[in-house]
Amino acid sequence: MNDMELKATVQFYGDPAHYAVTQEKEGIYSARLLSYDGPNIMAPPDNIILVRSVRKWSGSYSEQDFIEELGRAIDERQRKNTDPAA
């Protein structure tokens, strides 16, 4: 997936946050916030580093549920990009 950017949308306190995700290294991803449809008072992080381990995702943001949701979105987009039937 190097040099390929995928889009992922996740919920941040009930509002959609749209990220552009690139793979930095095997299992390491960088997510950059493109837009957020919620209030600016509680905006999601602009940049997140995500690490894919065997059973879970971890990252540079303290809310583990948000990291897991973003990781699942990455997994889903990758499956769609590699599955010709999708």
C-alpha cells in the first residue's frame, strides 16, 4: 500500500471524521484529518500514527475505541482494494 492513500471515515463523539491514511512501513500507518462534521470545540486529532499488531490496533491517540474504529476502517478499505469481487 505504499504511496497509496485511502480514505477512512469514523465517528468521533457521534460526528463523522474523515481521514486520509497512508502506510509508512509494514503495519504502521499515518492518518491525517481531512474534515470533521462536528463542533470545533471537540475536534478529533489532526494526525495519528497507528500500529497494527496481531490482535489489535494501537496509536498515538489516547482513546483506544477511536483507534480501533479507525484501524477497522483501514482493514475494511484494504480488503475492498484487494478483493476483486468487492
